[in-house]
Amino acid sequence: MRKTLTAAGICLLRMLHWPAALGAQMPGLPVDAYGMFMGAQKPAAAAGAWEARVKRISGDVRLRRRGGDWEKMDGETELGAADSVRTADGTAELYLDDGAVMYLERSTEISADSLSRKDPTFTLLYGGISAKFRESSGGALNVQLRTPAGICIASGGEFAAEYSRLVKNAGFAVYDEGRAAVKVQDVKGAVLGEYELEKNMELSFVSGQKRFRSAPLFRMRRYKARIAAMRPVLASLRGAKKRREASAGAAAGPAGKAPAAVRARRSKRSEGRKTTEKEGPSPAPEKKTGASPASAEKKPRSPAVGRLGRAVPPI
């Protein structure tokens, strides 16, 4: 009994130290496989999340991954949850698949807290952004935009937000599409009031303000031209996605099947063969045998005529 317990204890100790042994490179098991099983690799994008991409438009734009350092970016790159984007003297655009476009003004810093398709959340630390979201049916989309002075929750559509660290003022606005709810907060995060913004309305305030009232676009009107420029961009993103899906479906069919174009040609040839079998072989053209009736009748030979014009009897 004592030997059995001792053997069981040894097995338990080996199981506890098994990850460390694998970490020392177990023969036949690559390090990447160990990391995959032990969770050391970077997790994949969560199901039901937006595929976010950020594109530098001009100037100095920097990107910081989760827990990393600021890196200068150029061109277009993917954006993950908890990543941040900062514009110094530059501008950038943020795309959420083909469903949204966000424009980052100069001297702006924003972080993607969540990229969920139902309730994406962003934090605007300072600067200004304008956004154009495709409105979802049934109000299933709730875009949250947090600032140090308040939170804007929009059900898609067109909206903008700004916050200044110097004078501690903030502004939220809705344009030709959508509606939003704004929660005004103090420096400690306590909610001072909740307000609804309809189309072409804004809510602007400064730190310490006691009364708040939404009004027609005035201070936030400067984002209206930017919003108008986003409409064709969003339409082009949707068209590009449809073209990619169509080309992908035409280039490769389902698993184990030939491409769609090849299958169509094969189906057409198969239908042609079936039609031929049903109708039977086509009759062969009739061959001409013998001479024609007109040529079959022989003309009587005219008698031979001599030099003097007399008929010459046959020999």
C-alpha cells in the first residue's frame, strides 16, 4: 500500500511539473504548439466582433497595442480591442468592416475598449471625432463613446464628439441620421443629467456648468462637412465587400467542388448530351446514287453526216 501511494504521489508531482517540462522543449513538440495549448499565443478575434482597421490619412499618426508602446504607423493596419490611436499633426480614419467610418481630427487620442457588433465602445481622451454608422434595424446597435465629461450612446447614424483638456469643455452632436442619448458627468464620474439628441441637434457644455440644454447645430456644425464626405466612403466600403464576396464565391466553390464557372460549363455540356440522347441520333444525309432521271434518258444519236451532206449508214 505504501508503494502504491508513493507511486501515485510521484505521478502527481510529474503532472504538476508537466508544463515546465514542455516549456523546456519536449522532443517532437514545437514551442508554438505548447504556447497554443497553454494560452501563450495571442487570442483570436472574438466571434461577433467588428473587423477594425485604421488608416493614416496625413501627418504623424501613432498606434499602441494593448500594454505596448506607441509606434508610428503608415498606411493601413488592423486595430484590436484595447488598442489606441493618437494623431499629433495628422489625421486618420477608422473603419469597422463595411458598417462604419470614424474620422480622427488632429491632436486626438482614442481607444477601442470593445469591438462588439452590438455595443462597440470607444474612449475619447481628447480631441475630436466624427462618425458615420450604418443604422441597424430594430435598434440592436448601441455605439458608446466615452469622454472625461460624459458618455454618448448612439443607435448608429451620424454623430460627432469633442473634448478639450485645456478648458475642460465637451460637445456632442447628431446630424442627418440617427439619434443619441448623452449622460453628462463630473470629474468624479457622477451623472449630472441625461439628455436626448435628435437630428441636427447638439449639446455643448464646460466643466462646472450646472444647467444643460440641447440646441440646434452651432458650435458642432464644423463637423457637418466631414460627415457628408463619409457617406460615399461608407457606400464604397459596402460595395468593395460585396465584390470581394462575389469574386471569392466565383473563384472557389464549396469544399470538394470545382469553381462555379467550371461547374456551369460542365452542367451545360451535360444538358446537351441528355437532349441528344432523348431525341436520338440525327438522320444521316442521303447519298446520291446513280444519275438523275433527266440524265438517265438517253438522247437518240443523230446519224453521221458526210462531207456532201448525205447520211452515212452505219457500218
